[in-house]
Amino acid sequence: MFKTIFALASCLIVFSMPLVAEDTKSIQTIGVQKENSFKQWIRNFKEDAISNGITTSTFDTAFENVKLNSRVIKADNKQAEFSREIWDYLDTATSPKRITNGKENLSNYLNTLREIEFKYRVDAEVVLAIWGLESSYGKRMGDINIIEALATLAFDGRREKFGKQQLLEALKIIQRGDITPDKMMGSWAGAMGHTQFIPTSYQAYAQDFTGDGKRDVWDPLDPSDALASTANYLAEFGWTNNQPWGIEVKLPENFNYRNADLEVKATTARWTELGLKTISGGIIPNYGEGSVFLPAGAKGPAFIVFKNFFVIKRYNNANSYAMAVGHLSDRILGGKSFSKEWPRGPGALKFKEKVELQNLLNKLGYEVGEADGIIGPNSIAAIRKFQISVGLIPDGMSNKDLLLKMQKYK
């Protein structure tokens, strides 16, 4: 059940950051004892794999020369110390170079993209944008052996269930003949190919668009299977062709910021009744139900996001990612930057500051649960309650100004 819309005059977005360059150097040494334990784990896992239909030949070939990977361990255990503001993220995600390369690839693969759009009913520029964000249009597909990465994750403990599940599916992909173990490369977390499918998603949605009998999402010379697979994924989750992810809007002066919540949905007619207009001052077109989205709070640009925004989030469940895909796709087709400027300036909270903020909220009676540094729905709701209690606009934004104000009440 969606939240009720408030008829009078919010929402902090938790940003995940794809686009971060991987550390290409191993910085920690794996001890002999741990390596031996890993080898024993492989022997034990082999029994599980065989019981799940993997042949001895497939397993032995896939695990030849596989070692415990310190890069994977480091990446999995790393806790980000700094947050990036949405404008910094979008500056990278929709950089002039990424837009230019997107336009070039639109031209280079126009016929293929048209065929994919016709078959799957997913807009070509959106598929292109995902390709651009996930691997810089195939230039950065990852350089870690997937079997080694997933075996390391499964062994190291924290992501054992995920690692084992993905590892079994990766072995099935190899056994089917889609790819050989030495060419099954990707990221430390097991994402593969041009558009970074994990093995379970690959098994469910990957397509043999070229008709050669293989679902080759890795081919450096022909991304057709990968692009078709991404289109198929979006189609399966309900993509509506020729509909926008969202549009920038103007809010009325008396806007109720409690309505700026992705769980608050209303028709465009209802939003119009409440005083929202297009950025040019017109009536909002009827694209179905939408939600008001304020990625930078009350001081930044405002948007209404529609069904396709949430479909993109099925690919990567981060509001920042969905917005980046949508905006990059618009820019590839010649769209402009947003009309309202971002409230640029220092203010992003470090991880330890987010924990402090959550602890302060708990102490002040605005329960958020464990102070884990993740500003999710519970933290957002608590921030809004605090903002209302001290006469601030309840937009749910967490930043240094809010933390300083909260510190005065502790």
C-alpha cells in the first residue's frame, strides 16, 4: 500500500556508487594456512557442485589455477569512508565524454539497437546508458576471473550464501558452453560482461541475439547479446516503451515536502492540482502515476519519476543509479542539463558522521534502529520528524548542517 498524499505544503536518497575504479593491486598477503583452508574448501565444494549437476571435467577445468584472491577480500570488506553528493555522482555518470561516446555508439550500433528495441520494446538509449555506466561501453568489463572471485566470496564467509549460489550458476554457464573459464572475466563481486550481469541474472535473462548458440555478453567486438540481454531484463520487469523515467518540475511555494517520497504516488493530474508544473510552466504530461523526487532536498532540482524509474532500479536498486541512467539516456538523444542548479558545496557526511547522526536520532527518541551508517527509510523518516520538531523543511536530507543542528540538542 502506497503512502497517502498530503494535500498541503520528504526524502533523502541513499546513493550507491557504481563507477568507482577498482584497485588493480593486491595489497594484502594470503597466508599459507588460509590458502590451504581454501584448497580444502574447494574440495568440499566440488562435492556440492557435482550433486548439482556439474561434471567433474567442468569443475576441474574451471578451478584450474584458482587461488584465494586478496583483491576480492579487500573490496568485499572495504567500508566507504566518504559519500559523494548526487551532483558529483552525476558529473561523472553523465560526463561530456560519456555522452559523446554514447552518441557514437548509438550511431555505430544503430541497426542492432533498432532491432533490439523492436523485439523487446525497450528504448535503445536506455540500454546504451546502462552499457555506458556499467562498463564505459565495453572498455571496463572487469579483469578478475569470475570463478576465482565467487569462490573467494563463498569461502571468506561474509557472503558465503551469495558466493555459492552464483558460483554454481557460473559453472552451469561454462558447462552449457556459453563461455570458457579463462574468458569468464568480470568484477570482484561476480558481475560479468558489457552490462555486468551476475550469474543468476544471466541465467534468467541473457539472450543469444546473434543466433550463434551462445549468450556471449563478453564479446569485445560485438555487444549485441549483452545489449539484448539488458533490454530483455528491463522488459521482464515491466518497461514501458516511449515513456520517460522522469521529468524536472517546478514546485509551488506551499508544497508539502512530506509528499516528496517515492512511496507517495499520484496521477499527473493530481500533482497538477497541487500546483506542480513542468520546468517551462506547463501542465505535466500524463505519463501515469509518479512520485516527487528531491535528490538534493528542497534546495535542489525537483522531479516527478514514473514507472520506468522503478524498473531501472530493478537493475541496480539505487535512486542515484536510476537517475543517472535516465539522465544519460536523455543526454545521448540531445537532451539538456537540468534547469535548476544543484546546491553545490561541502556537506556530504562521512561514514562515521552518518553513524553519529543515527546515534543522535536514537538518543533524541527518533528511533532508527542500529546505527549502521546507511541512511535508509527508517533514518529518513526519523530525520523528517526531527526537522518538523525544530521548524525545518522536512525534506529528509542528511548533511553537515543537519548534523551540527542535531549536536546542539544532544
